[in-house]
Amino acid sequence: MPELPEVETIRHRVEVAIAGKTVKSVEIYSPGLRRLSPRDLQERLPGQRVISVDRRGKYLLMRCSSGTVIFHLGISGSLLLRSPVAPPRTNDHFDILMEDETILRFHDTRHFGRVAWTQDDPMHHPLLAQLGPEPLGDGFDGHSLHRMTRGRSIAIKPFLMDSHNVSGIGNMYASEALFLARIAPTRASGRLTEAECRVIVASIRETLQQALTTEEQALSAGAGDEVDPAVAVSFNVYGRSGQPCRRCGTSIKRIRQGERSTFYCEVCQK
């Protein structure tokens, strides 16, 4: 699933390519998407000028002259920039064609992506209204994390992954940030001290910023539209079950928390 650094990288690349341009048409290849039929976009988008492309959590917002398209990439989705001569592939759902012939293509292999349209403030849309603070924003700090976790028995890793608490932290980077913070993912969130919460927030910011830098470098080096974070990022714990910890040499442990795999070092993380 695309996580926050991947979504932010897509946002920047798409905004540079289409901001200020006008939508000419919408071409549909596969109409079956969650939330909204692309046929609605076919009626609403032509003639719209793209103002900006923003991000809220893992959602992308294409702000237009009289409304906003909200994208969620689901498990396997992406927004691809294509030329008019590039034929659609399997699992390409629709194209948004600009007047200068730039194509924004929605690709989703597993069909879990969402697309919504609103003419109101998108931050009040049901998809966005209940999201927690941005992990890289000013509204998320050690004090606020400590306050949010009071009285909570849930383990810190699933707490961080709940978008109602913090918006956009996925499985990979939650594991990596907690390793950097030396906090066990199984710790009860309500028992963390404020000092530990400050360390966790700083580790989340460092982990996400490093991933953003790595993705941008990979794209600049000609990696194409889509960068696989499992390849681009050198993980300390994620996906390294049974391999030696880069700090102490102990074998990395893999457990299940909810429906997700968690990776950590039981010696370094307490």
C-alpha cells in the first residue's frame, strides 16, 4: 500500500505537471471504482482548471476551479503521468486529459482505490473530516501524542496506524519509527511518558523525511513514476524477520498485531 512518503512524492510530481492547466476530457477504461464512478468525473471535470494538488494523510486532493477530486490509492493504486501515445494497460481505470495533451492516469491493480468529488470544503468531506493530525505538521508533537494516549490500553504501533489518531502513518514506517525511538511496538500507549512520546514523534518525523528524500532521489535518478519503498528504502526492521538487528545483532522478531505484521528488536526496543 502506498504510504505517506510515496503519496507525497506522487502529489509533488503530479502538481508540477498539471497545476494551472485545464482539463480537456476524461477517458474511461474500467468504470468499477469504489465511492464514485469515473463517469461522474467525465461530466464534471472538462473545462475545469487545476489549481493545485494537495495531500491530507494518504489522500490526494486535485483542487479545481469549482470543486475538488479526492483520490485514495488503496492497496496498489497510483496516479501516472503519460503521453497521448501511451496505450492503457490492464488495470488502468481512467485518464484525465489536459488541454496540452498531458495525461493523468489512474492505475489500480487490486481495485481498492477511491475517487470522490466535492464542491464543498474537502476537509469537511466524510473521507477526510475524521482524520487525525499530520505527522509532519505543527499540530503533532510529543505533548499532543501524550494527551491523546491517556487512558488507552491499545499498543502504540496500532495506535499510530489508526488514521483517526495520526493521519498517514502506515505499517512500514510505524515499525521503522518505533525502532528508531527504541520503543517496543507492544507497549501500551497509555503508559508512555511524555518524554517517550516526544522521542516517538521525533522518530516518526525523521523516518518519514528520510523516506521522502530517498524517494525523490530515486525518481530524480530515473526510476520512473513508481518507486517501490521496499527497494528504495533500506529498512532497519521492516521485512527483516530472522535477520540480525543492525544495532545489536539480535534476530529481528515478527509478530502479528491486528491483521498486520510487526517487525522489531526485542533487545533494543523496550
